[in-house]
Amino acid sequence: MEPVLIPWDCADGLYEAYWRRPEAYLDEHVRRGMSIWARVGPAAEQRAVRSLRDDLASGRGERNRDLVELDAAELGERLLIA
């Protein structure tokens, strides 16, 4: 098992793809391409969107400002090698 780094400009659309572009998660079209929302349900999705929107508007998202310097991040994705 090997960790898979997710580049900041990942175009795949998986949940982790927008880690350095959090405003993308506010776009319903972007979220529809992510299977996680079907698993957690619409209520959890709307709470997450509301919380993110509030964080971005208030500047609380700045607490993760150090991520902006990274070109790629290890976010838990793994490649299984047999």
C-alpha cells in the first residue's frame, strides 16, 4: 500500500481534489460528481456547505493558509499494490 499525493490542481473531481480550492465545494455541480454526498445524505451535505460558506465569508478558512504553499498533499488516498 502506497500513499497517493493529490496535486493542488487535481482535475479528477474526487472529494479530495479541491483541497486547495475549497470554494469549489460550494458548487452543486462539483458536489454531484462526488460519491461521498450520497453516503452522508442531503442534510449532512447542506450542513457542510453552510459551514464552509460561513468559514470562507468570515475568513476562518485562513486558519489553513499553510496549505496554499503545498503543490500536493497526502490526504489518505492509498494505492494497493499486489
